[in-house]
Amino acid sequence: MSLHLLARPHHPAAPAAGMVWKMLFDRQQALLHRWARPAFGRALAELGLRRDTLPNLLPISQAVRQRTGWTLRLAERPVTESAYYASLARRELPVVSRLRTFSEFDQPPGGPDLFADLFGRVPLLLEPGYAEALCALGRAWELGTNPAAVALLRGFTRSTFERGLLASASGRPQFYGASLLTSARHLHAAAAADPAVYEPLANAVRHLGPPASAEASITAVSPTPYFVAESWADLLDVIQQLREELLKAQRQAAGAHAQLAESSCGLL
């Protein structure tokens, strides 16, 4: 696999871009000191991500490639869902080059921007267990061949790589989901959540599957849980369980289709 170097900074020309980066960086650092993994802060430093300067993507790309074998793929805007997860399966991480403006400070339109991708996703690639689980997620998306499978995959991704928590020795879960790392709103919501809504990640596939009945779906009022992985190995194991569930569903669908075809032939 050839290295796709991000040869130019690709930042907006407006001088305000540096201030936007600094303010986002400072805000999240101030909020994350109690909630992020210590390894996350070390990775920021190792990659040269600093508050007082816009990131230089060329050395960051090279460092990620040398340390992890992953390739950063620059995109002017978020790629399609299918292209994104196909990239993850190849150990390539799309990174949006556009940085939000002041008017978009809290919620950039159109999906992730440079800060969301570079601050929220790239540093964790330096943790081998996280990187392996992210690649496995990309491969699992190959099984999203029907609406139910896609809905399950989306829900699982949102509950893990966007809003996921990781158990720690202190007893207080650490944040690793990209939305928690880069969004003050999502971070505050997770930090203020009742511990009763924390659930083991092992429950995620069952919880996120289709409801037992339409009535159960309509009457469900319980808050959305935060799933806590015991380790990166636990996260990888649950992704493999998810993949097995999707394969099982595919086999069942194929069997039902074959039975329907046989019945149709018998009526001819």
C-alpha cells in the first residue's frame, strides 16, 4: 500500500482558522483532563498536535504510517459512508481537510471537519488495540447488505467509536468515542449521565438489535445507554460477535429466500 502524504496544510486562508483551532483545542483539553485516557494526551504530543499552531499534516501522516501502518487519506469533504468503512478495512483513515469557522464552532454542518477527525480519531490510532478494532469495524460493514444490518452497524458505531467508554483502574470510565473527545455538548452529557445507564459492551449487540415487537419499540422510554468496554480486546471481541450475528442473519435470509423459491416452483 502506497503512502498518501498530505503534502500541504490545506487550511482555510482566513487568519481566523488558527484562532478556531486554538479555542477548540483549549476547550476540549480543559474538559478532557478527567475523562480521556492518559495515552490520548501522550499521543497528541507525539503527533505534534498543539494549541498554538495549525497542524502540519505531512509529518503527522508520516508518523502515523511509521507507528501504525495506517494511511491518512485527505478529503475536502466527508466521504460516503460506504467509502469510509471500506477505507477502514484497508487501514486507511479519511481525514477531512476543512476546518470549521467561528459561526460553526459547536456544530459544523455536513459532518466531521479537520478538528473532529484529527483530534478525535487520529491520536487513538497509536494504540494498537484501538486501531485493530477500527479495522475490524470497517470489515464488518461489508456485511451491511440490507436496511436492518445497516441500522445495526450504524447504531453500534455510534455507541462505540462515537460515544464509547473504556473501563479504567480508577473505576471511572474513560472516554474514547470521537464525539466525546471533540464535542463539549456530548462530553458534558456523558460526564453528567447517571452511572445506571452505563452498560457492559457485551450487551450492545442485543440492545441495538431490532425490538422484540412493534409495541416494545413504541413504548420504550429508557435512556440511551453508554456502553463500557473492558479493554480494546473486549471491543474487538464484540465486533467479531457483531459480525457473526450479521453472517447468521444473512444465512437465514438466504434460506428463507430459497424456501420461497421452492414453494413458488411447486405452484407452477
